[in-house]
Amino acid sequence: DTEVTQTPKHLVMGMTNKKSLKCEQHMGHRAMYWYKQKAKKPPELMFVYSYEKLSINESVPSRFSPECPNSSLLNLHLHALQPEDSALYLCASSQGVNADTDTQYFGPGTRLTVL
Amino acid sequence: KQEVTQIPAALSVPEGENLVLNCSFTDSAIYNLQWFRQDPGKGLTSLLLIQSSQREQTSGRLNASLDKSSGRSTLYIAASQPGDSATYLCAVRPPLNEKLVFGKGTKLTVNP
């Protein structure tokens, strides 16, 4: 099973709201990722967790706050977002052990609209 | 700084045609190269991963090659079908870095 699940599929929020995106995998992967993708653009890496520790933060604004409660779950907490944050947010996971063969598996994404 | 370029940006072919998508990268120091498929508004589906020590990988009608020294990879799709219509992205993984560097993708349309 190479499935990464994400909830919700769609989210509409106001600029003063607080919401969370959730990602889950049961493949025993030790690396998990958050990407942001705008229309007709490739995904842009936001955060990487490796063995439940934040290993990469691509200078993402503090209104995005990642959390990795355990090795299977990854959350992205959203607060005081701007309309330009509207995008498809993708979660991915990989084994995180052998870099040569480390395939990233992506979830279906959450379509976020900020009003 | 690693940069990945995909040519063409869009491609339209009749059903049944064999086709090649191109990907080039500026720094030959990579761990691997991965090809993905993305349908509109959906997540990415991993198609093939080629390790830096490999020359090609095959899966069904797909064949991906890697020429690391020249910084090039191709994705060959045999006997294309309308269901192959999607955006195809290539991404390289630099050494000592968990971050993938993506190309902008090639949008493929296979016409019945």
C-alpha cells in the first residue's frame, strides 16, 4: 500500500480563521513533507520532517506551523493566512533511509482557498 | 544551484503514437531522478525513479533513461492512450539534501 491520505480535500477559510491540514501514511516511512503548489507551477517544498524532527524549513512564514505528532501523522496549522496563500497543499512521505532509492509518495492534496 | 528544465512545455499527439519527454538538469551531482504524473487538481503519482548509478528504468509502457554526465533524462511513452493525458514532472534529488528540485512539467494531451 503506497497511500498517503490528506484531509480535508477542500478548505475555505477567512483571514482570521485557524484551521489545520492533516496527512497520514502507514507505510512506515520516516520522512514526511509539506509542499505548496500554485496553478500551473511545480510543487514548492515548505517543510521536511525526518524521524519526527523538523529538518528543513524553507523560510516559510510563521502563519504556517507544522507538527509531526508521530511517525504516521503530519499536520499543518494555519493562522491569519492571506489570499495569496490559496493553493493546493500536498503532503508526501518517503522511507528516508537510503537517499539513492528514496521515492516520495504524494497524497491527493488539500485545495485551500483564503477569502 | 541546481535547475531543472523540461521541454516541451506542452505536447499534443494522436492516440497510439510513441513519444518522448525531455528533462535536463544543470548539476550532474544527484542522488536520483524521479518522474511524476499529475492530473489536474490532484496529487503527484510517482512513475519511475532512476538512481544516479542507473541508466534506465522501465514500467509497463514507460521507459526512463538517465545520462548523468550530460544532465539529461528522457521519459519514453509507448503506444500513447488518452488516459496518459496529464502533466509530467521530473525532479532531481541533490546530494545531502532531502529537497527535490522540480522542473515546470510537460502537459501532455493524447487525442482519441
